[in-house]
Amino acid sequence: MSSFLRAMILMLVLGSCGGGSGYGSAPRDLDNACSIVSQRPEYLRAFKTVERRYGVPVPSLMAIIYQESKFISDNRTPHRYALGVIPVGRQSSAFGYSQALDGTWKEYQQAKGGRRARRDDIYAATDFMGWYMEQTVAETGVPIYDTRNQYLAYHDGRTGFKRGTWKSKSWLVRIAGEVETRAVLYDTQLRSCGRR
């Protein structure tokens, strides 16, 4: 066996052994902000960049990402089924850390992120969130640090938020409260481990 062939087989074996980066996978212990940013230091760099650029508090970003994607970079909405068994597509085009919809993501790419921005990249996803939340402040007057109402506007869209569509969704009001509570928890934790 030639040395070239051996090298190719070795590369193939090593390449198939795992990808070690955990692409797509979530960090362990999502209830501990310090653990999350220790495992994925690039997350904290991305969060702090958005906090400086747009004023969105790091704990708010983390809590919304937790709710939207559980920190899974390639997260998608579940499939819909016809007759209970035939897959007919996904519930929406939401994808990635931020669960941005295709149309909203394209708006972001044109306005700010550029053509190459990807929803499964933590830097682009969090920049998108900051950009979107900054626009929410301008259009609705909801303060950037108001995690609960920012989440309601993020989930239902700014137009839906202004129309009050969320008021008839008791489940969404409950979730928004949970997001706010998680942001407070993450803030306390990040302060305790000196990351805030």
C-alpha cells in the first residue's frame, strides 16, 4: 500500500471520528450561565459585542436564545404532517440560534449583516437579535432592557406586538415571564462568576 493511500485512509478515518466541535449541539447545563460561557467562550464574546453595539443586556440575549433554540445552532421548527403521518414541511422557516424567519433574516442581511451572515453562527445570530431589538425600541418604545416585552415583540413581530396579538395568547405571556425570570437568573449567575 502506497504511503499516499495510507495517508488518505488515515485522513478519512480521522475525519469521520467526530468533529469535536459539537456543531449544532447545545452546551451542557443550560440553567447555569457561567457553565454555558465557560464551555463556549465565543458565546460571551458575541453577547458582549451585541451589548456594546446595541445595548441589549447579555442575560436578555441568553434567555431569549435559551427559549428560542436551547443554544442549538442548527435548530429548526418541527415538521407538520398531513393525515398525521405524511411530512408536509416545517411549521415555519425559523432556523438557528435566533430562530429568525427567512424573510426577516433577508432583511437583516440587506440592512446590516451582509449576504454571508448565517443564522447558525453565534456572532451573526446575536447581531441579528440586537439589530431587531434596536428596531423594536424605535418602533414600539419598549426599552432595550425590558426582556419580557422585547421577547413578546420578538416572538409576535413588532406589528403583532403593537396590535396586541400576544394578549390573547396566555401561553406566550407565560413564556415571556419565564424568559424574563431566566434573564434575571443568568444575570445573577454571571455576576457571581465575574463574567458580567
